[in-house]
Amino acid sequence: MQEGSSPLKHVVALAQELARISHDEESKSGNSVMDDRIWAVLPQELQDIILAGLPIVQIFRMRTVCKRFQSLMMSPSFLSSWTAISSPEHWLLMFHRQDSAPWISMAAYDPHVKQWYSLPVLRPFFSKQGNVSLASSQGLLCIAPVEETQTLVVWNPLTNMSRELPGMSIKSTMCVGLVVDTSTKEFVIVVVGQTEDSLQTTEVYDSMVGSWARMHTSLIEWYGCYSDPLVYCNGCFHVISAHKNGPFRLCLVSYDLKQGVWKEKCKLPITAGLSFASPSLFEVKPGRLFLAERTFPGHNQPYAIHLWELKQLEGDAVEWIQVAAVPQVIIVELRREFWVSSYFKCQAIGNLVCFIGNNDFRGLVYDLSWDAWHWLPRRRERFFDHVVEVCRYLNAVSCWSLSEGL
């Protein structure tokens, strides 16, 4: 808009120009493609609103069109329009690769139309070793080289923006957790591992401070991490472990971010005995902690997969409540097809719980609202071992948190 001109005059001029272009279009027959001149005369603010209304999969693809579109996705105007979309979309984002090569491409699943979409990855971060995803939160991923997990990078796959974190004292990583604060647009990473002198410790990275803090606490009283990654829910990072004292039994151990201490929260469900395998913790927003567990035949138990929710009782007491079990007809197909020896992970997309096994070509979904099971559509590629929920609003927050640190 020229200096000194009123918004009304600008709108009138725009309307006149659009009317002229529309008149030219009406004189043409059989042409359904929008005239480039219409887009050219639209104000940038209106262009941002139009582009922000595209489905998430198209936003992923748009960034690869040209440098202008890539920079547009990082602009405050576009991010504001993206955030203003009232009804958030929840998508499932997964990675697949070939052997030990870097990520080849991504795939996004739209639960509304039950369809997969292939997405490009612009570049590998660690081209010589390949990438491994350690944790995720609200559209951000914490990744590292396959053979050197002390070098951490936080990456937003939607915008391809990233931040390499400073070095930490931990040289051998056991488990990692990531949480994004939607109000401050900052993120926190918790890492449990061993230093060069084989001492187990916990380190915390706060993006607001931009440095690591070594905590005087660890999981030394427990047998490491039986679930990975750390799962954030209601102010704590949670992991499945087993106490070193007494008979072996898995338990839920939590790290309180405010207090900076690890403590045992509760035992796991009684069915999770020695035949327990593939424990998977995940959060169903807002603030519901779930556990998916599989039991193998033996100990008077059949092959089964159960879904549990941790319920808060009076005071600090909690209790695991069984929410669902995979029907026997699906169990038979699981055992026949692929899930006998593989492990699986779970990720919630709204009220949908997605079960994804390693090296499998499809996954299983449980709808919490309707108490119904269905299969994910098959894909030709094998999935990589990380599942991410992508939400329209939360990715906008993630964009800002990374752009401020570049």
C-alpha cells in the first residue's frame, strides 16, 4: 500500500482490478485455472491467510517449491495466520529409510480420510551415519547421529528449521524426553545417560537459557529404561524401569521438572510379569497417561495386547485401569503376519491410539471415543521407529521456538 493512501481506496482499487481480471476470464471458455494476475494483486496478508488454510500435507510440499515459499513459512505474518486456524488438524507423521541410510522420505497419515501421503525430506542432518529420532513433542523432533547420540539437534519437519544444541557431559545416552511449552514457545529436553567416567546422571536443556544443567539425580536405583523415549505428562517425565532392590518387577518412574528428582510412582499392572514385552508409554491430551503392553504365552497368560490408563485417586495414590484389549481375531492376524517378534510403539492422535511395529507395513488404530479397532492402510515402505503427532497450532509454536534460536 502506498504511503498516504487510505485502506478504503486500496480495497476499492483491488476490487476494480479483480473485476477486470474476472471479466477477462469470463470471455475465455474451458479454462478452470486461476489467472496468475489474481494472485499477484492480492495483499501479502491475504496470501498468508489463503496458504495457511491448506492441509498440513500441502504445507509440507509447499516448502520445497522455491526459496520464497520456504522463507514465507518462517515469516511472522504466515505463522500468525497458521495459528489463527480455529479447528486444529491432527496428523500422524512417520519416517522410513533403507537399512542404515539417512531418512529417505516421510509419510503423513490423515485420520479423517484414512489415507497416507508421501512427503519429501529436504536434507539429511548426518549424511554419513544416518539419523535416529530420540524424542518428540508438539511437532518438534530431537534427533542425533546413529552412532553418536550425544550430538543433539532439535528439528521441525514442517518448516525444516533446526537448532543444534551445545555439547553435554553425557556421552552414552539411555533415554531422552522433550516437551514444548505452548505458552512461552520454549522447549525442555531431559537426557539420562552416562558420562565418560561411566557415572549415570541426568541433564536438562532449557531453550530459554540455551544451556545444559547437570542434575544431582539419576536412575541409578533402577535398571535403566525399559521404555523409550521419556514421556511428558502433568509436569513430569515418565519411564518404565525396575527397582534394583527386591524381586524383579517393572514400575513407573517419574522425573519432576520443578523438583528435579526421580521417584517411583507405581508398579505396573499385574499382567505385566516376566512375559511382559514392548512397553510403550504415551500421553493422550490433555494430561492422560497410557500404557500399551504385550504379554507372551506362558505364566498362565495367552498372547495379548492391553491398553491401560493411569488414574489419580485420593492424595498421591494412583491406579492402572485397563481401557481395552486387542480382540482375539486381530491377535491371530498380528501373530500370523508380523508382530510376533517385533516391538511396537504407540502414539495418540487426538482420541486415536496408533500401534506401530518396527519393520511392519501397516499399523493398528484404536478409537478411544468409539471403542473400535481398525487397520491403517498398507504402505510399500517399512516404517522408521518413531511416530510423531503433527498438529496445526502446535507446529506454529514450534516454528517460533526454533527461529528465535537460529
